[in-house]
Amino acid sequence: QVQLVESGGGLVQAGGSLRLSCAASGSIFGINAVGWYRQAPGKQRELVATFTSGGSTNYADSVKGRFTISRDNAKNTVYLQMNSLKPEDTAVYYCNGRIHDSTWWRDYWGQGTQVTVSS
């Protein structure tokens, strides 16, 4: 099977930076759209930044100009550089990928990594 493992979360002061990583492992025969989502307490999960199937990037308006998504295809890893963090960025951040495993294309999610921004 396939696993997505996030890392890089933590506690940071407002204005600070964090870099999240998401590494995919297992029986991977292709990776399509990949990206980051987040869920704050009491709120729905929302898109943060993604690579579309065509390779373009898509960002939530709230993070444009502050967050940058990137990927290393050789390592099956996607990153999220988060700068100028705000308390409202506090959430659990999840990695998502549309991955062709040994059977077919499926959506996979990581376990999430907590990001806490203090004011």
C-alpha cells in the first residue's frame, strides 16, 4: 500500500516560518495531484495549496504570497514553506495525493501535523 507521512509542524510565534514535508512511500506507480489541506478546531478541512494534475499550483486566498508549495518528484515528496505565519494559520495540516498504487488511482491522506502559531 501507500503511506503519506508529514513532518515539520510545531509551535512558532506570529511572523515566523515553518516548512512542512510530506513523503510518499509504498507501491507507487504514479502521482497525480498533490497538496496540502488544513483543519482548525471546529472548522471544516480546507485547501491550502495544491499541484493540479496539469502541474500548476493553486493557493487559498488566505495564504497567497506567504506560503509556497514545491515538490521533489525523485523523492516523492511535497513541501509547504510557510512564511509570515499568523495565529489564524493554526491548524492540523494534512497532505493529500492522488496516487496510482498497485491497483488503481486512489486518494491518500497523511496523518496530519499540528501547526500552532502564537500571537
